[in-house]
Amino acid sequence: MSLQNDPEAALAPPSNLETAQEPRSNLPPDLADLTDEQISVLTQEITDSYTKDVPLVGPFLPISVLLEEFKDNEPFKRKISGLAEKWSGFRRTARNGNCFYQAFTFAWLDHLQRLGDKRILQEIHKVQKTAKTLDDAGIYVCNVFELMVGFEKLAYEDFLEAAVTLLESLPLTKAPSLAETLKYIPLKSKANKSNQEVSSPVIVYLRFLSSTHLRLNEDLYGPFLEPPYYDNVRLYCAQCIEAFGREADNVGILALARAIQVGIDVSYLDRSAGEEPIVYEFRPDEWREGDEKVELLYRPGHYDILCNDGD
């Protein structure tokens, strides 16, 4: 199912009033008297404990692992069996709210480094040119008013530099491997500087690039956004694209495909009829069969990477 011409997307204001909070009867006794802020902090600490040492991308796993994982889900089992006709395995990504961008980054770079130095150099030039897109989108003139649409250079230049530096390190044919190089470390990490924080800046740059594409094409994407974002692309970008840790929907995926000029195929595991997953094809403008693309696997709330024979 191609989404090239049909993008489709699958706050309470803060209060300064201090009010007494009744103990919550639906929580364990040791949590019932905590404030909302304390519960939020505790939740974040628990999340951090699960993700701080989780790699961006795990090792190659055979498709049989998925069959075992969903052995009691008959619709999923049928579709996984259909997947096995094309794919021998997959790689898991960290469940931290950035799994789509993590999966895309690894699959994009892994595919790219197999194409050789000439193709890598072309990709470096392409990514460097995206800086002009962000610059041009920074300010445009509407009648007599200047309106801020994109981002100032100071906001994105370090993230662009991280992406270009990573591309220049390809191909990674020896240690450290691509998976090790892209080891996921949160931006707020206090880790030793020898443990390079590579993936987070690249993901932030991809988010900036997607957001800029959307902001420059508000009339195209606005009608496809669901409430409360319908026809409010800037609010959608601020809360759903630029927010680190917020997962991508179909509109965000299509925006990235068009902004970075890489095709993205997503195989969906769901309970729909059929023996094979529905494949959603997100295509850049002027994309042709044989052009660069990545292939991902989606099951509710999470993206992984499809691959063959330990790719």
C-alpha cells in the first residue's frame, strides 16, 4: 500500500494552584500519598533503569523467535509465517519511544555501507545539502511579515555534524560494528566521553529534518492529521515530531522518507485478514524501483528491522 500521495495518520494547561491531594485508593499504600510530580519522577526513573544499557539494535534473531513470541496469537502467527517467505530474521530495537527512528537509522546506514564508497560519498553530499532546507525554512516573508517556520542554524548544526561524521565513518567493516557504534545512550547521559553518544544526535537531526519538511508543506499534510492536530501542522511538529521519545506515526514516516529521500517499507503485524502482513510503502517524490529503501516491521507500539541471514 503506497502512501506517496496519500499521507494518513493513524494538554491540559499547567496549573499554579496548590491543592490538597487525597490519597489514591487504587494505588498500593506506599504510593497512595505521592503527588503527581513524585509519581512522574518515579516512573521516569523506572523507565531509565530499563533503557540505560539497552543497545539501539540487538543481534540478528531468526523469524522463529517471533513465532514463539506470538504463539497464542493466531492472526499474528499467520502473518509471521508469511514474513518468513521473504525474511529469515529481524533485529530488535530499544523500546524507548524512538524505536522507529532507531530502526530507520540502523537499516539506512547498514544498507548504505554495503553499496560501497562511491554511494556513501553521494549520501554524505545529500545529507549536507539538507542543511540548506533547514536554512531556507528558517524565515520566509509572507506579505510584510517574517514568519519563523524552521530552525535557526544554532539549533541543528551540531546534530547535522554528528550525522555527517557517522556517514564519513562508513563502511564499518571492522570493530566497532555499526550496532556498537550506534549504541543508544540518552542525551542526558553522564556517561564517560569515550562511550560515544552517536545515535541520539542523529535521531534529533532526523526529527528536525522531518519537522521542517512538514512545516514547509502544511497544506499537504494538515488535513490528514488527527485531532487535536487537524490542520495545525506546527503544533503536531512541536509535540509529535520534535519531541524526543515520541514515536512516529504514518505522517511522520512519510515526512522523513521525503525529507531524506529514502524509501521506507513497513510490514504491519495486526489482526486483519490475510496470510501476509500489509506492507505500507512510504516513498519520496520521484522514487523509482531499485532506489534506496529500508524495510521495517511494526507490531502495535513498536518497530523492529527486517533482515536476512545475519545482515
